[in-house]
Amino acid sequence: LIFQAICCQIFFCDFEVFHIHHRRAPLFQKPKEAKQALFKEYETCREMSTEQLCAGNFMFYGYVQNKACRFVEAVSTLLCSEAHPTWSQQAHTIFDVAGSALPKGFLRVAKAAWLLLNLAFSFEPPAQLVRVPVGSAFDGDYMEDLMMMLQTEEGYNGGVHDEHRDHDDDDDDDDMVVGFMCFPGFTVRDTIIKAGVCLI
């Protein structure tokens, strides 16, 4: 879960400015046209393999390279200790290659995040990211307790939540505090997709 948290933090750290830094549009583009272009990008990229995206989409290639560098730096900082004296060098060796040769698992995550970013900003209004800082009080309307999910037989239900649910159990959340966020949530109009968190 810690590695998942690091990965998601890196991939979504610039979510709000994605459409500014990753645009191919001219200097001015009507909002409706911009959203249509993002959705078209989503549809096009969805049908491509990660290898095809790295080779044919220079924006995705740059996005992958940027995220790979950040990931290696973050994980190296976390694990480069006496217990893992050579991990940092190994991490740089694994990721210090051309984008098309990066670990396939990393490229799949990058593609999923890329698709999500394009899709999120094609909505009107755009989907909003739900971040949960460390130390926040747990809110069951917007957060999913991943440790509890792992301990139950029912498993994770996808985090989709009806905003108009009964709030009778809100008092049970008051004493629970977020240790870290594993992945962010989203709000799309009246639909809430819960963030995954671990509690302390």
C-alpha cells in the first residue's frame, strides 16, 4: 500500500494543471472544443498499446519520463537505508532506459493515469480530485478504509458512493485519523468515487 501511495501521489500531483502543461491546442481554444479534443485524445489513446503511445505520442512519452524520474527519486529516498544499501542503484538501473523499455507494469499505470486525466477534464464541469492529507479526520462519505476492506470478506466495492446516503454512522468516523492516502478520490457531478486511505 505504501508503494501504491507513492505512485499515486506522483501521478496525480499536478492533476489540476494537467490541461495547461499537456495541451496541443493553439493559444486560444473554445472551452467546448478543448473538452472535445481531450475526449478524442482519451478515445485514441485507449486503443493504443503503451509501446505505441511512447513511440507516437510525444506528450505521453514526456509524461512517462517525468513520472519515472520522480518515482525512482521517491522510492530511493524511502528505501535507501542500511537495510537496502544497493536498492537505489538498482532502481536507477531499472528505470534509466528509454520510455518504451520501462517496466511494463509502470507503463500500464502511466497509461491508466493518462487516460483518466484526459477523461476527467473532458467533463462539464470537470471531475474534481479528492485529496486526503495526513492527519485528516476520516470521512466515510469521501474515503474508503483500505485496511478494513482487506480484513473483510466482502472486499472493495469500487468506492462509488451515493452522495445522498444515510449519515447515521457519521459519529463513528470522528475518532479515526488518516495515516496516509493510497489513492485519490473523485467527484463527478453528484457521484463520489472514494479515496483509499489507511487509518491510524
